[in-house]
Amino acid sequence: MNKVDALLQDPAIAGFIRYLEAERNASEHTASGYVQDIRQFAEFVWENEKPPFAWERTDRFHARRFLMHFQKAGAAPATTARKLASLRSFFRYLERESNVTLNPFGGLRAPKQPRHLPDVLSIAEITRLIQAPALRYARATEDGKTSDFLHYAMLRDTAVLEVLYSTGARVSEAAGMTMRDVDFLGGVVLVRGKGKKERICPLGGPAIRSLRKALDAAKAYFPTVRNPPLFRNKHGGPLTTRSMERLMKQALIDAGISASYSPHALRHSFATHMLDAGADMRCVQELLGHASLSTTQIYTHVSIERLRQVYTEAHPRA
């Protein structure tokens, strides 16, 4: 029995996981993160003891020592903040179930986190990036290195980049898209986000045209199946997030742009360019699938920084 299975022998933890999945509609990945944080706290308090644990015997002293342990070990402020949020939620559940009378993590403050402005590509760089797969394929054709799959891969990679920038979707959301999710007539795509929440995102004209070309090529290369992945690998399965990261890196290199950018930079660029053009922040929040407007507000700071940079470079007395 591994550590996670052993931990689920504790009825409080098992009940919390059921609560996350049934009432909070949490994904398996999210639930796994909670379990990891709870396991670390249980090991910190009870060391080698086995479940079930006496959660009612924990107090704020345990909670503070636990968080300080990670801070002293050099954990990033975001990591410590996540553990605080996980355990606060867990003990809030235990309070609701009358398993404890005190939430030891209630009232504790998360460490202050440095605010990093997101990486954003310029509109000219986006254009070069999206054109890169076609240029790479043209060079391969000149060298006699071509095939039906390479042709499809070129069209697919172009469509991936177009869809990520057109919708502002996370790379994991794009990897999960299927044919049924796209409404070409309405020009929209269904996006399944965090917490299994769904949203509708518009598709721009270039993204629609790229998708049509890629899907036409896929029909000629892959056998017909019901509701295939929108973006497919060589074997016909869904293109993974890791594969999308690799194609992004290759496109960046081919476009002569720093390879340090990740696919998430297209999401950042989408939001920043929308706000730069005067889009309403609430609309951008909905398109990004942010639960809180404060998360979207980071992109206003990006826009201000860009304005400040332009002012500094252009104003004679800046």
C-alpha cells in the first residue's frame, strides 16, 4: 500500500476527497494536490503514526511550525501559500463535519509573494511565430524531406498556435479539445477549464481557417473515428501538453524569438493585447476563465508598463 492509499484509510481525509469531487467539482489533479499537502502535515505532526489521525488535537502552534518549516527550507512563497490554502480548506471541512472545533490555519497569513509581470509577445512576434511552422515545412520540402504526416503536422502546429492566441486558452485546455467542441458556423469553441468549468471562447477568422486546413489534412491521414481529438499526434491520439510545449519552442527558434517563452505566453499576450485595444476587463476575465477579477488585473499592469516604456523611449523629457 503506497502513502496515498494509506492516507485514505483516514475517514476524515477520504470524506474530504469525496467532498472535493462531489461538491467542489475538483479535478483529479486538484484533489491530488490537496492530498499531498495533507499528507505532509500529517507526517509533520504525527511522524511515523498511521491513520486515522487525531485531527482535533492539532492547534495553531502545529500550523505555524508547519508553515515555518517550509519557509526555512527555502520553499517559494507561492508553495507555502498553497499549502496554507489547502489545509485551511481541509480544516474548514472538518469544522463543518464537527470533527474539530478550531481551524488551526484560520487567521494565518500567507507569505508575501513577489509580483512578476507575465511574459508577453508583441503582435509582430505573434505573427512571425504563427508563420514559423509553414516556413519550416517549406525548407524541409526544398530539401526533399516531406511526407503526408509532416504536411499535416505543419498545418496542425499552425492551428495550435492560432487557437491558443485566438482564445487565450491554457495549453492543457487546448490539448483536451475535440472535434465536437468546435462550432465553425458560430465561430466558437467550448473550453473546459479548471474545476471542470466550461466556457465558450470566440475563434478569430485566421484560427478558423487554420483549423479547417488541419482537419481536412487529418481526414486524409487518419482513419475515421468518433469525436477525434482536435489536435492529433502521429498515432491519432490527442497531442499532449508536452508536445505543444515542444512545438512552441521549435516555432520560437524558427521565428528568431527567444525560446524562453512557454505556450502560456500566448495566453498572456491574448489578454494584454485585448486590454491594450480597449476590451472591457470583465469580458477578458470571462474569456480567460478567471474566477476572480483580481487575477485578470495583472494584465493592466503589463499594459501600464508598456505605456511607460514607450513614454520613456519617445518623450524628449522622460
